[in-house]
Amino acid sequence: MKIYEYQAKQFLARYGIKVQPGDVAETPDEAYRIAEQLGTEVVIKAQVHAGGRGKAGGIKLARTPEEAREKAEAILGMKIKDITVSKLLVLSAVDIESESYAGLVMDRRTKKPVFMVSPAGGIDIEQIARKTPEKILKYPVDPFFGLMPSKARELASFLYSDRQQVKRVMPILSGLYRMFIENDCSLAEINPLVVDKEGVFWAVDAKINLDDNGLSRHPEFEKLRDPEIEAPQERVARESNLSYVKLEGNIACCVNGAGLAMTTMDVIKYYGGEPANFLDIGGSSNPKKVVNALRIIKTDPNVEVILFNIFGGITRCDDVAEGLKEAILELNIGTPVVVRLTGTNEQEARKILSSMGIEVHTSMDEAVKCAVALVGKERR
Ligand code: GDP
Ligand code: MN
């Protein structure tokens, strides 16, 4: 789950990392009032789940509350990477002396959180990684030991040559690490990490992704979710306990079991098709789950055919067939449906589906070929 800069900064502040005072505004007048209250030069920042806001014009400085209102008016409604800006963060501006980068990501290869620091912060860190990789220091942290003070010092010394600055940045790095671990983050970065003219450190920008698989351990994070930006399909899926990931293709998949769902997508690709989604209806038998699955699939305008792949074990094929029948009638589904099912109560399922005029395959290969042929992109 992605969270906004203003939310990410609340996490950092809890770990003793300094962030600028300010508040969220949704109208130019609110921006005026916040700027007036702060009584300093302010920075107005578009709150969207996208980087590079500065370059896109989504970050502006304002010296007076009037100017804050004008700049807020200009940024609200602006599109950044296709996302319309509806929230702003209005903060006391920092007088920047230098900008560096400090970030942590969970690395699947080393199976460890990897610390990354660079004295060349502020701009595109991806570009620095590509063009001048020597300017980034990477350090995989052993989660058993955590970030040892000696390592924190080494990372800090890579960022700053001044001894005072090294000393001041060390607690920021250890705070960032503890924040990352204790909140089950998959990514946490401060870019830029700023030193101001007085030598004070500020997290001027913050980005945090929370690992969805860790959310059950932090029920209080649910309120950080912005329902307006969650894909409606993903919301229905979450609420009805289905695993759904939207993809770009036109063959919708409805499968029982994550492994079989992955395989189904591979076989679709093998025959030259493109899956529209990953969808695991789970192992249990429940016609309602199938109805919800089709409710989700129906919202995707790219879908041209719906492929069911059911291997009945604990899942009873007739329950799935019942659900499919119910969904077709209730949701008025006109899209062609291709079904492969085999296993528990297969015969009962076939009866239900043939009464609806739906052909049932036993072989996964045949069913997938049939679905791919229906969208007209068969592999030669
Ligand atoms: P991003 O473009 O989405 O990464 O947004 P950032 O918050 O990182 O801001 C981009 C750039 O705007 C920073 O690297 C700074 O140079 C500048 N900026 C952001 N906040 C301030 C501020 O408080 N004062 C000053 N002077 N510049 C700022
Ligand atoms: Mn940034």
C-alpha cells in the first residue's frame, strides 16, 4: 500500500526524524490559512502517488499567504503522471544548504532490507544509479542484528565528510531503519534529506510503501488508505477475500488456487494471448465468491473473454458452476465464457453449465487455446 508524503512524514516524525511543520489543504483558501498560521515562506506540494512532482510543476515556493493561495490554485486540478491533484501539503520552506538521499528497500535476492545512501540527493536517484553508480552506497542489513552503530557510521561517512554532520545523521539512519522494520515497509526513502543553513537536518520529501502482506499486523494502517485512488476492482476483491491483480490483457481469468492461476497466465501467454488479470477465488467452495469474481471482471472494459480454470479438490466444481450460472443471470454477462473444469463433482457441474449452453473442457490446454482463438490472436 502506498501512502502520501504527509502520511509518510508522520511515520518519520515518530522516529525522531525532523519534518517541516504544516498541514494538508484541499482548497486555495485552506492553503492561505495554513501559510498565514505558519508565518514563514512556505512550500506547496501536490500529494499524489508519483515521484518527480517537482519537475512536473507540482511543487512551488510561496513567500506570502496570497502567493500560497495563487500557487495552490495552480497546482490543484493539475495532472501529474495521469493523476489529478486534489490534496496539497503546505509546509514551512527549508533554506537548503545540501541535499542527500537515504532509502531502504526489501531486496528479494539477498532477502534483506538494503540501505542505500547517496550524497547526490534531490534529483532522480534512478538516473544516478544508472550513470554514476559509485555515488551510491548499498548495504544489505542483516535483520537479525539490525543496523549496527558501526555500519550507521560508515553510511553516514559516505554522505558527509564533516564530523558533526556524520554524528547528526546517524540517528536519522537508525530511525529510518527501525521505522522500516517495525511498520513492515517494503520501501522507505528520504529524498532529499536536507541540511539547512543552520546545519539542521530535515526530511524534505518522504516516500513509504507498506507491505500489503504485513497489513494484518497493523489494523490501524487501514485508515491511511485513500479509497478514491484504489482501483474499484481491487476494493471489491479485498472486501470479498479474493486475490485479484489487474493486468493489461483481454482474457480474464478465474481460477482456484494461486499456483494454478499463475500457470493459467503462463499458458495464455504461451498461446499468444494476454491475461487481463490474476484472480484466485481460493480453495473453498462458495458460489458467492464466483459471483463477486465476475462482478470484478465485469468492470474491466478490456475483457473480451472470460476463462475459468477449476481443478476441483476441496473446491467443488458444481459450486463454481452454480456461482457462474448465478452471475451470468444476475450480472447480465454477455462476454463469452470458456470453462475448463475437472475433479470433485465434475459431472454435476457439466449438467448445470450445459443447460446454460456453456461448453466445458477437461484439458487446460484446449480451454486456453479456445479462449485465445476467441480474441483472435492465436499463436501460429
Ligand atoms: P519530488 O519532485 O516529487 O521528489 O518532490 P520533493 O519534495 O523531493 O521536491 C523536489 C525538489 O523541490 C527538492 O529536491 C528541492 O530542491 C525542492 N524543494 C522541496 N521542498 C523545498 C523547500 O522546503 N525549500 C526549498 N528551497 N526547496 C524545496
Ligand atoms: Mn523527492
